[in-house]
Amino acid sequence: MGRSPCCDKAHINKGAWTKEEDDRLTAYIRAHGEGCWRSLPQAAGLLRCGKSCRLRWINYLRPGLKRGNFTEEEDELIIKLHAHLGNKWSLIAGRLPGRTDNEIKNYWNTHIRRKLLSRGVDPATHGLIHARPPPVSNFSVPFPKVEENNWGLSSTSSSSGSSTRASESSWQIHTYRCPDLNLELSLSSPLQQQEKEEEEEEEEEEEEEELMQGGKDSVCINCRWGLQMRSKECMCDAFVGLKSSGLLEYRSLQMN
DNA sequence: AATACCTACAACCGCGTCCCG
DNA sequence: GCGGGACGCGGTTGTAGGTAT
């Protein structure tokens, strides 16, 4: 059962790469180019798994890689892209020349998460930590009668698995949950649902372009709902942009 | 100086997807 | 259409080096 291992683990090196291994891999790829990672180790005389070679090449040996600290501009770009794309590190890396997905992922988990937390922003959702629930009058959605604590000031330790180390355990992310409701907001008209789906790909590309141009008319959902930011300056740019060219539309509200 | 704890990041693992026969 | 191999991705772990006690 299960897939066969990618290589014979009994006869491969693991752990940190040596200078000699790096040199061998670099020399081989310079001579023969990338490709067929599975057979590369043997051909290059390396006792490594093909995956390991690929990772080493892509993350460290490949020419054109930027090493060293991320700039403030890169930080902000990563935050914007993450708000837009989520944990699609490879897509994010594609927007940052010279940076690798692994590097960005690590940087996110070690630096940017903390940076966002210090701004009062939940790095997982890009929403506010300790945010007050929006005034009920702003909703036309008929929620069930609210019981005590029904906004469910829920405490969850920050999300992403074991990278949330003990040092972060003191952080409690408080998010307001709608009681027993999985409320999915869709911004599309039900009548146009099918067309919309077909257009989504195009729009996504356009949005990405806008994003790259500085988020154009993006306004964060918190501003849209008139929520106060904890810090004085609004960080709309850090959130998924909702186009300010039109009102937030609830034409299609799906309650699951 | 010794030890515990923390941080950063390189590397590994397993799964999903793609491609080809 | 199906199955299997290879690749790519994201999550997770291991560990070296730094800092605090």
C-alpha cells in the first residue's frame, strides 16, 4: 500500500549538504541542465534523493538567488500577496525575484507573523485580533437569538501547526465567531453565478495585477464596515482588497 | 561556566497533480 | 480512461547558534 519511496533511503545521505556535494550538484546541472531529478543523483555521483537535490538547487545553488535580509518593501509585498493568495508560497515567490518559496515561507513564519501580530493583525486571516464584532444593525442577516458569549470570543492558538512554537503560545488570537453559523459571504450575484465562475480566472489575474500596482482602490473589510483599527493607521493594504468602486454586495449570502 | 530556552532556517516528508504509456 | 512514475508544493521537523538565567 501507499506510494513507493522516491528513493532507496538506505543508501542516501541526509541532513546538511557538504561543500563537495554542492559543487557536484552545481557542476552537473551546469553541464546537463535541470530535469529528471530522480536520476540526477546517480548521474552526478551524489548519494542523495532526487527531491533533496532539487530542493538544494532551487533554494540555494540556483543562480540569481538573493541571499540576506528582506527589505521593508519585500515585507509589505509578501503581506499583500499572502492576503491575496494565502499560503501559496510558490506563487508568492514568483512575484519576488530571487526569493524562493521555502525562504519566504520560513520568513513568514519567523518574522512576518510576529510583525502582523504586533500590529494586531491575525496572520492567518489578515483580520483584526481583539476586533469588536460589527454592529448588529450593519447586518441584514437574521442571526439567531444571541446567547451569552454567543459572539464566541474564541481563543485559538495561532494556526499553523508546529511552526507555532512555544514562544508564540502566549499569543491568543481572539476572533469573533458567529454562533454555530458557518456563514459564507459570496460577492457574486446568484444570477451571474455561472458566468462569474468562468470569469474568475481572468479577474484573479487582473486583481493580481492591481495588487502589484499597489492595491489601487482596495479597502479592507474592517474599513468597509466602519471598524476601528487598533492602531491609528489603517492597513488596508494588508488585507484582501474589496474594490471600493462598488458597495459590498450581499446579493448572494449562503448560510451553510 | 553550565544549562535552559529561544530563534532562524535548512532540510525532510507526504500528498496532490501532472504527464505519459 | 486508467495506472504508475515523477515532480512540485506546503507543512513540519531537526538542529545550530544566540541569548537569558
